[in-house]
Amino acid sequence: MGAYLKDARAGAILTGSRKPSRIVGAQFIAPTRIQGAMNRAPYPRGPANAPDSRAMNRVPFGDLGSNFGLSAAEDPDMEQGGAEEARRSEFTGRIIAACIEVHRHLGPGLLESAYENCLAHELGLRGFRLQRQLPIPLQYKGIALDCGYRVDLVVESRLVVEIKAAERLLPVHEAQVITYLKLLRLPLGLLVNFNVPLLKEGLRRLVNPTLHPSDPPFLPVGP
């Protein structure tokens, strides 16, 4: 009670009032009472009770992180997969840069053959090895079929570039590229529609969902 009167008088002095103010005094005493109540009534210990917040604050960050699995640095397979994905992204980005250069000079509205010729020239200027109009091998139950399917560009024996000059890309276009990747056993595909105002609206990066890392490419000799 004496502490309360002291706090009340202090509140009265601060507010300029001769009489102690209960409201002002309460502002000084309330935090102390609340803190005291918390200290006097901690959570009981036991597995079925609420955890001790002070104990939780002492858990190192490393222990908390370990509950969510290994990091890339701790998992060699994860680290290797991340490095491979980074190489693929860098390689694909260089091809996309060449496509952007062609689209910047020509714009939309031309035939696919015009974009193919210009893109092949641009990739050659950038030092890429490529094959054009490569025939796609198609076999059915032991017989080879000559159906006339050809892929527009194969870059560095790794990436298929399929060129379109359509109003918009459709799911069948993506299915076409994925089928080419499966038949040629290549990991990456790039579907490019040049008939768009901004080329980023006509780009699709695709991967071969069935390719095993040990599978060699199945590339026939082409032009």
C-alpha cells in the first residue's frame, strides 16, 4: 500500500495536481503488478503443459534449422542438383538472349523460317554449335518410321529450340517439344513464339521429364 501511495504522489506531482490521481498512479503500478503475477504463476512443468518460453529462447538457431531437413551444404545430392540447375539456367539464358536480339531487330509478323534463319545466324555469331532441321527418329515395335518430323534447332546437342510465329502458344505446342525431347533423349527445350509484342510473353522453358542422367542423346546425323 505504501508503494501505491508513493507512486500516486509521484503521478500527482507530474500532473500538477495536489491530490493523488488514481488513474495516473495506476499507470505506474499496473506493469509491476502484471509482471509480479506472471512471476508468481509460471506454467507448471510437464509434457502436457505449455512450454517454458525462456527455455525456447535458449535453443540455438542451428538446432531449429535442423528440424526442417538438411541444407544444400550438408546434402551432396542436393548441392549437386542445385549446381546442375544453375548451369542449365545459365545455358538457357544465353540462348534466350540471342532470341531477344533477333526479336528486337525483326519484331513480330514474319514467317517461322525467317526467324529460324536469323536465330541460327545469331547463335553462330555467339559461338554455339547447332544443327538445323534435324530429322527426328521415330520407331514403333521394331520398325523405323519416316514421318518427316524435324526439329528446328538443336544447340550444343543439349537443347531443342522450336520456333513458332503463332497468335499464341497452346498446350499442344508444349507437348510437341516434350515429345521431341523424349525421342532425342535431350534434357532441355525452348519454345519460342516470335509473334508477340514482348518476347518474354512467347517463351517457354521445358525439361525432359523421363530422361535419366546416364541416357546418351539419340541424335541422327543431320544438316
